[in-house]
Amino acid sequence: MPVKKADILVVTAHPDDAEFGASGTIAKWIKEGKQVVYIVCTDGEKGTEDLSLKPEAFAALRKKEQRAAAKVLGVWEVVFLGYPDGGLEDCHELRRDIVRHIRMYRPDIVLTANPYRRYIWHRDHRISGVVTLDAVYPFARNGPSYPELIEEGLKPHSVKHIYLWGAVDDINYRSDITSTFDIKLAALKCHKSQVGDKFDWVEKRMRDWAKEVAKGQGFELGEAFHHEEIMW
């Protein structure tokens, strides 16, 4: 399996999660010359209350929307793992898939959802976050783990930084997205099945939150993360 070097790997449960949580920062890093790859664990086929929609057709729509949003941001590649929406599990198969892509793209930075956000948080977000953290350390860097990946030509890789969006109680990194907030909105607008009839409300909520994050930071609009540098 060929190695394709990327600077940043974004692991997300559903189409649109990364746009809501981190796309202002993603757009800023891309403008700085970083290559970004998305790994989307599910196709988001349950992201509707309309029972008349066929899951396969709705999944195809959401994948199309995600690719369009990624294009707006300048994301290099989007990979869909195809796990069931609402059915992510902390399991060997998902962990191995994420390890496989970490070893394939060999990023310095991994972004994912904060699995430790308390109380109201989508279960898929928690699962994708915790499995990604486990994949980053120790499994992606540990040679004896997943020997079948070694046979595929995917050698161990050590990620240097992890950023978790959805941080509330443990924010330790605030990113200035003042210059890329409009790109964030344009990417979000691509997810018409999710925001099409309420985009004004979404824009206001995103702007209000970005202003709150930026208070006292010396910039106007921000995104919040928990950041860990992996030193060993």
C-alpha cells in the first residue's frame, strides 16, 4: 500500500463534524501550505428525521456534500471508512483502519473530536475520538501492533501533536480564524441536507461561539481545542 505524506490527518465520525468543529483552523493551515486529509468514519446516513429517505441515497448525498466542503477548504483527500452511522464501536477493526491511515499518510498532526466532553455528546463522536487517540498512541507507532500492516508496507509512525475539537472544560489552545471564518461558513453551507433551511441560525451560532472563544486573545474570531504534544 503506497505511502502518501500529509501534514495533518482529520478523523471525524460524520460528514460535517470537522466543518463545525475545526474548519476555520483547517483552512488557515491549508493557506499556510499544509496538506490535509479527512478520514470520515461513517457516511452519515442517519442524519435526517425524514423516514421516507433511503439510507443508501442519503449516504451518497452526504458524501457528495462532504467532498464539496473539503474542496472549499482545500483538503487534499477525503476517505470514507463506511462504518454505520450511530454504530461506531471501540473495536479492533476501526482502530486498525485508523492506524492504517496514520501509517499511510504519516501526519505530524491529528485532529479529532474530544471524547471526554461531558454529558450531551454524540456517541459516535466519543467513540471516534477515543479510538483515534488509541490509534495515535500507542498503536500507530508500535511495530509489533498490527503486523499485517507491516506486510502492507505501512511502517510505524509517531504523530507529534493531537488537537481535539469540542473541548469545553479543558481548552488549552485557541486558534485565530478571523481571516478564514468566511471559508468555514462556505464549507458549512455545502452540507445542505444539514443546514440548508437554518443556515442563518447556524451562522449566528458559529459567529457567537467564535467571538466567545476569542475573548481576551487579541483577535476577533476563534476556534477552541485541547492540544497535546506527544513528547515520547
